[in-house]
Amino acid sequence: MSTETITLRIDAEAALAFRMVSGEEREKLGILLSVWLKEYARSEPASLKKTMDEVSRKAQSRGLTPEILESILKEE
């Protein structure tokens, strides 16, 4: 998979949380963001919330729970 660096403006608390995690966890967060953005790009013009809800619904239908997601993001 080809990757590219982008710059996003986020609030200070989120930026701090991102900087405090390991490189591996940053990579996982990048993968999640990539999935959300690709889903958003493929969807009909809609709000970001609608797109995120759809991604969440699909993930849950495939068995992903908040606990599993947290566990994946905490794995080292």
C-alpha cells in the first residue's frame, strides 16, 4: 500500500494524545483514518457524521466492538 503524509488541524488535546502513543499505535490510527476517509470519498455527498456512522455500523456488523477496537489500538 502506498502512503502519503498529510497535515490535519486537530484540537490540542487530541494532538497531545496522538503524540503520546507509540509509533505502532500511530500507524494503527492512521489506518483507521484512511478507512474513514476512503469511505467518505466513496459515499454520496453526505455529512462526515453520516459516513462515520456507516463505517461504525459496518465494523460492528463484522464483530468489532468498542472493547475490541480499544484492545487493537493498545496492542504493542
